[in-house]
Amino acid sequence: MPILCISNAVPHLRQPRRTPCKWICTIMLALLFISSLTACSSTSLQVQQATGYYYAGDYPQAEAIMAPLAQKPNEDYVLNNCRYGSCALAAGNLNHAEKAFLTAYRIMNSVNTNTGSRALGAVIVYDGLKVWKGQPFERAMAHYYLGLIFLLKGEYQNARAAFENSLFGLRKYSDPNQSLPPAERFARTDSNFTLGYFGLGVCYLKLGNANLAKANFLRAEQLNPALVPVVQKMYQPGTNALIFVDFGRGPVRRPRGLYGQQTVFTPAPWQVGPPPPLYAWDNGRPISNIAQSAMVDTLALAQEKRWLTMDTIRQAKAVIGTGMMAGGFAAAAYGANHRDQTLALAGLGAALLGTAIAASSQADVRYWQMLPRTVYVAPAHLVPGKNQLQVAAGPRLSVPIVVDYQPTPGYRVFYIRLP
């Protein structure tokens, strides 16, 4: 009888293969988290405080906060001078405002600012490494404010040059289609900035060139027919003053996209409705029988996207970075499952490089917080001596402003910022 031998040896059970997938997945998730971070605003606490005081109507305090920032020669030098210029102008410090906007004006028009290592760093590392020069509508507004300050000071030739440059600032960012004749490429962009043409018209009137004044006023009316009664009132006998009024908040620049590689200005004008009309009084009496229309709408200007040339570079970096991350993760997982450490590490390296490229596609979201939603101009007749001016737009009513008007040839120019 056969003897059944029972072995006390325990059969070898095949254990599941242990792979480094756990740490591979952990690293992948960390890289994905890093790459998904969107661009953050580099706005400092001081700028936030100054912006708060500015829109609360405390312009001297806003100016005091921005003054030291405007002296620092860094990548925000131009932007902080624009911010400081807005605060100083609203506070009535024309000399400080002129210096700030003149500084911004010179650097904005310099061709050697963002070259060499700064330009390379902006492409490879981060867009915000460049010295901020603003989007074309921001540059146009900086030139406009410099022109306005010269008007307020009676320096009409300087004002004319600044207003002319406000138009050029938009013109050079026209349709990129090089096959079109220059006149066609420039036409669409010029039409966006009525303020420049109107300012030129005022300058030429002051300089005694009636024909050029009429031509520029006509261009402004063509672009915005609602300005016809404003221009007509300027030519009426007795009109001896122009009141420039800033109202509302301009556009806010925000990141968009998986990595913040795109930017968008909000809100769009159709989301908040048209600017309200302006009403003005002198010594309690209405200055005119018409409600003044807006000269410009910065929310509308900010929607013009064709000049954002860096978007194409950032988009490419986002696509390349995402592709490298996906390929690297796949290679790392394959190498880990097949115990190929070399392939796994190479894949992680590619994923890490892709993460860095994708993260570097984050857009520069710096912007000029003190820009108004719109600018009004109210032609007025002031009597010699003390005049108490007051303006209102929508729910905003300015405090009474007392000016001492002394008759001069042409127009006296005044500025009011509605809080």
C-alpha cells in the first residue's frame, strides 16, 4: 500500500510585486499641484492701501503712501510712477504729478528698457521680470494725463506733444497683418482714443490754429457722436473754462487658464452698462443744459486683445510644458512598473522640467489700479472771482470745490476726481 507522504513544507505563495508606484504617484501629484498654481498679483500691501485711500477720496494719504514706492528703480518703477501721478493729480499737487508722469512717459517711449537679460528672462522664466510699460491703452492714458497736466499749467506746446503721443501709443499696436497698407493697419487702433483728438483740439485752439483744432474736434465727433454738443458748447460765446472729470474704476487684470498663462481685463462694459452722464454746477446753478457724455471708456479699451503679443509665447509654453509632464509621467510609471530605475528617473526629470515650463507661462497681471472708468469734459462759463464747482455722475457727487477764476485768453482748465 502506497504510503502517502505529507510534507510539512508550506507551499511558496507568490507575493504581489512591490513597485515604487506609491512614491512615483506622490511626486506626480506634487508636480501637478505646482503646475496648476495660477499667477498671483505682485501688488504690494502699500499699493493696496494707497488704492483704498484713493477710492475713498483721501488723495493726500494715497499720495503719501505711493511716494516712496515711485522712487524705487525696479520692474514696477513706471507703474508706481503712474499710480503716484494719479494720486498726486487728484490731491492737487501738479508738480509731483508732472514729474511722475514725465518719468513714466520717458521710459515708456524708450526702446532700450526691456532688452538683453530682462527680455530673455521674461520669455524663459516669467513675464513679470520685464519693466512694466503697460498695455497700449494704459500708455495712452499716461500720455493723456501728462498732456492734461500741461494744460492745467498753461504749457500748450508740451500738452500738444503729449496728446499726439497718446495717439501714437495705440497706433503702433495696430493690426499685425503686414500685408495690409499702413493706413488700414492703423485705422482701427486710432479710433479707440477720442481723448487724444479732443486734447489736441483744445491745444490747437489755445495755440491759435483754428483749422487744426476743428479737424481734431471733428475726428473726436466722428468717433463719438455724443460729443457733438460738447464741442458746440466750446465754440459758444462766453465759454471760458473746461472741467475735466475722472469717474469710476478702470479695468482689473486677472489671470486665466490652467496655469494663468492668459490674462483678461474685467469687467467688460456690457457687464456693467454704459457710463452715466455727468452733471455740473457753479455756485449752485447748472453749468449747462446738457448732460456731458463720456470721452473714453477704459473698460472698452481693455477688451482690445490684439496687442497682447506675449500671450502667444505663454500659450506655447503651457502646451509644451503640459506635453512634457504627460510624457514624463507616463515614462516614470512605465519604468517603475518594469523596475527600470533609469527610465523612471528620466521620466520624472522630464515631468519636472515640463512643470517648470508650464509654471513659467504664468502671465504678468500687473495693472494701473487708479485708472478711471471714464473721463468727462464740461465746458463752462465762470464769472470773475470765487466760483464753487460741483459735479456728479451716477450716485457720485463731488464735494464743492472753490476756484478763483481770473479772466485769461481762451479757456481755463480744471480737474476733478469723483471718488
